[in-house]
Amino acid sequence: MTALTPTLVRLKLSLLRGGLRQSAGRRAAFVCSAIAALLIGLLQMTGLIALRGYPHVENVAVIGAAVLALGWTVMPLFFPSGDETLDPTRLVMLPLRPRPLVRALLAASLVGIGPLYTLLVLTGCALSLAHGPAGWTAAVLALPLALLVCVALARTVAAANVRLLTSRRGRDLAVLSGLVIAIGAQLLNFGLQRLGSSTGLGQLQPVADVLSWLPPASALAAVHTASTGSYGVALAQLALSAAALALLIAAWARSLTRLMTAPDGSTLQGADTSAPGRASAGLLGRLLPGGRTGAVMERTLRYIWRDPKTKAAWVTSLAIGLIVPVFNAVQGTGSVYFACFASGMLGMQMYNQFGQDASAFWMVAMTISSPRDAYAELRGRALALLLITLPYALLVTVVTTALLGDWDRLPEVLGLSLALLGAMLATGAWTSARFPYSIPQEGHRNVAPGQAGLAFAAIFGGMVSAALLCAPVIAAVIWLNVAEGGARWAWVLLPLGAVYGAGLTVAGLRLAAPRTVGRLPEILVAVSRG
């Protein structure tokens, strides 16, 4: 009988070769990503080795190993389609036992760009800590142990959640990646600023002390511990990582056994047509106005909640719109005017309104026969966005103002935010009719091939136009801040910005309505591509 482990390793290599043969674009993307991962990994390994002998280098190595493990844990949740071998249900019909399958899949998991990058970084961590025969011996044991724990973490999480990850709800889970990346980038920026202070890497000591007893970071901590002569503690830390690897493999095998023997009940929940779902739909319909306006608003809100691409854009905009002003305010480098960032990010959701309909736009087009119908359609979509953007912009403005303690500027900042939001809605309605483009439903691309120029023209041109439309309000803000006694009249900017933004929105919708009617065939062709 053919050995299972070499077979699955060859299968993994065949999958990689087969994917590269599909198109030249995929080959170029793979080669570029492999080169980038190799270069970044080598640079990080070199940087870690260069820190060898510096005080507190163990903090960097231990925390780096923990961050790698965290990445291996969450990546299967956010990108379940990135590796086809993460789905063990493809092997259900084969006569395979769980334990040999675990060994084979674990070996196959070591093939790829991710394991190579992880190996390089872990090697740098181990080499920066190893001193003396005991330290080098611990490094030889810790390096493969930490790598195997990282891979086993990813496999165990993927196997435990494979039913979820292969469902629509699982694909929706990927929209949180934008939120995680946005928060992670700001936390990294905040952390780097703190590390630039006088205490430097010493601030990481409490975190490293805790992580040094959590696998797989404990394996790297054992290298430093053994180098300092604490052999008993080093053995305990290595044993902790080894025990974690054994537990992960046991949990992985148990999940495989359940997946390969239990029936798939993922459709049972979908068949449930109980009252709560209908009640929520009825409640939404009762809260919205009647007629076409309410119907369009309900459809738009359902797109936001159900469509993965639309939900991803909204989650990312909501997160970044709050993170940028709040994090800058916490760091003491922000301004209350950063709160306008929320209006700008959310106002961009008005752009390419028809692209989210895709080929189903023909049903919308059948209901539009005059500029009045187009105006009602665009107005309903704008009102649906305002249901979310207005309270959110108010929340972000108040929170940013509270963190900075600059309450005197709250009226002018809020007025400027409302004016910017109105300008974004106005330009978004016009560019939706003038520069529509398709949003592919599959994959991570947000623009169909050949339409990148349209998307750039719509978004960049609309943002510049919105800024120009807000010029009168911006000029009023500047004048009241520099004029003598102007601060007493700053409150006027709140009603001024609200009225001005509302006027821009109405004017933009009315200008976009006749253009929408005249371009219905072109819009349908543009949004149906891809």
C-alpha cells in the first residue's frame, strides 16, 4: 500500500502546479508573493540576528513567535479559500484513518510560502537567543517544535470550523479581515511610538514574561532560559510546547473523525422558516416609509447586511472612520477635525451604487422610465445610507471631541462633517450614473478586469469634487478661527453645514436622475461584467 504522507505531499505540490498553470496572472502573482515573502523573511531574520547580544532581545523574539502563532490561528478563519487542503471534507469518500491522515496533512502543511516565511522568522528568533551548548541544543529542539505548533494551530482551527467556513456565513466572516487589519495597523503604529521612548524594548518585559509560558512562544523562551543556565525551566518550557502540540494533534484527529463520520447538517438551519426571521423583516418594513422610497431603502439595507462584498466595504469604512480619529486623539497627536474622516469614509459608500446590483440591475432598470423614477431610486439609496452615516458621524465627532477635551469646536466640526457627507452623497449619485463598474462576486477583487480606470475616476474624482464643493464651509471655518471674535459665532457652522450638506445632496440627486435615465443600457452592461 502506498504511504499516505508522500502521497499528500505530492498532491499539495500538484495543486500548486495546477493553480500556476491556469493563467499567467496567477503565475506572476505567485512568483511575486514568493519573492516578497522570501525577502521579508530574510530581512527579518537578519534583523533579529543583528540584535543578538542586545538587552531585551528575548522580548522581541518571544513576542514575535507569539504573533506568528496568532497569525496562523486566525488566517484560516479570514481566508478559508486560500488553501484548498484546509478542507478535509474533500477526503471523506476515501478509506483513510484519522491519525495517519493527520500526520500526512501536517507534513503537507509544511509545503508553501507561509511555512517558509515562518521558518525564516523563527530561525532568526532562535539564533538571536542561543548562547552556549545548552542554548544551541534548545534552539535545535525549539525551532521545529514552534513551527509544528503554528501549523497544527491552523489545521485544528480549520478542521473545527470547516462547516462554518464553507458556508455563506463563513464567507461573511472574511469581512472582518478589514477590521482586524485596520485595528492591527493602528495598534502597531501606537506600539512603535511607545517603543521609541527612553525605556525602549524594556516596556515589553511584562508581556514577554507572560507569553514565555504560552506555546509556541515558550519554545523560543526556552532557548534564552537554557542560555542563562536555568536548565530545569527551559525543559519545562519545551515540554509545555510539546504538550500543546500533542493536544492540538489530538483535537485535530477528533475533528477529522467527526467530519468523516457524521452527516452534514448545514442545510437544516437554512430550512428553518420560523417566525423570528419574518418578524424582523416585517419590523424593518414597518419602520421605513411606504412606497418606492421605503422599498429601495429596505433593499439597500439588506444588501449591506447580506452581500459579502458590500458588508466588507461597510465594516472597513466603519472601523477606519472611528480608528483614525480616536487613535490619533489617544496618542495626543490628533485634532477634532479628524472626526470628518468618518463622514468621508462612509460617504464613499454612495459611489457605484448600481455596481452592487450586478446583473440584477435589469430589474431596477425596468422600473425607471423617467427622471422622477430615477430620482426616487437614488433618493431611497441615499436615505438608507443616511440612516447609518448620520448617527455614526455624530458619534465619532462627539467621542473625538471628548478625548481631546475641545468642546468649543464641536459645532463647527459637526457642521463640517455634515457638509462633507452631503457633498459625498451628491458626487456619489452622479458618479454612480457616469462611471458605473462591476464588482466580482467571487474572489477578493473589488473591480472587474478592465474597469480599474473607471473605479479610479469615480472614487478619486468624486472625492476631489466633494472637497471642492465643501470649500465655502471650509472657508467659513477658517475665517471664524482667524477673525477676531469669530469664536463667538462658531455655533452658526452647525446649522450652516447641515443645510448646505442637505442642499448639496438634493442638487446632486436631481442632476444625477436624468443622466441615470439616459444611461440605463450602458449602466447595465458595465455592472454585469465579471
